[in-house]
Amino acid sequence: MARFCGKVGFVQVAEQRPGVYLPGDPIERTYHGDAITRRVRLDNNSDSMNKDFVLSEEIRIVADKFAKENIGYMRYVIRHGFKWEIVSATFEYPRINLTLGGIYNGQKT
């Protein structure tokens, strides 16, 4: 099990006008924890010409008050110089387990 120290990105959604919700600016905070598993693969199920690069990794961070209150706004983890999308988060006090997927493109909310 490897140690982890990196940034987690939170993107809150705000109502711009009635019925129109847009993502706000990302808030990045540094967390420490453990990198549990790591699997790297090329995604063949893509409709695009190029295959997508997918990092399947679980990271367990020590949660602070901000992370506990904003777990639903966690969107990405900066790892190996890329922003990786968080595909699931499990809260196990005092830690949060984050499962990473493909590259985060900033469009999903």
C-alpha cells in the first residue's frame, strides 16, 4: 500500500437563473492518505476513434470537516499530473474511499 498526498477537486453547482444550474469554479484541497489499488487500462468501449485511458485506483483519504460536508461535490483527484474523475466515494469515518476512473474533462456535474 502506497502513501498518497494530493489535491481533491470540489465543484459546486449553483442556480444561475430559475431552472438553470451551472458548475462553479473548482475548489482544490490537499489531502493525505493511502493509495490502495492501481489498474491502468485502455477502454475499448468508446465510440471515438482513439481509445480512452482509464486509471482504476482506490484512494483512501483522511477526511476533514470540509470533505465530510461536501462529499457530494467531489469531482476529481490530481494524480500523476492528470485530473482523474471520481466515480464513487464511500464514507468510512474518519476516512473517505475514492474510486478513480477516466480523465476528468470538467463537463460532468
